[in-house]
Amino acid sequence: MAIEIEPIKKEVFTVRETAAILGVNVNTVYALIKRGDLRSYKMPGYKIPDLEIKRFKRWAWENQVDYSDILKKGE
């Protein structure tokens, strides 16, 4: 009987990876973290949990937030 091993799912992402997931600039992710819109923790560098990315995307969609434009608006 063979043992099936489920692939490990990534649970935390770097700022660069998060930017790619959200389709925004790395500086936008830093701005979102600084504003408190996107929660993260530091270990070295910022790490963003996958559940936080999902929460943020849902929040942005529900509130019709165009987070790709945050740096342009100077917020």
C-alpha cells in the first residue's frame, strides 16, 4: 500500500510574492502594511500569511477599494 503525500501549501508570502498575488507594485504592499490595511509580521523582512491576503482581497472587493492606485492618490 502506497502512502500518498499531500503537497505542502505555502502559508506565508514575502512582500514581493504578495505584490504578484495582488497584481500591484512592491511599494504598494509596503504602503498597505504601513497603513494597517494589510497585516504582516517581521521575521526577517515582512511576511504576509495567506489567510491575510485572502481577507484583504475580500475586504477590498466588498468595499470596492482600488488598492492598485494607493500610491498615486498619495494616501
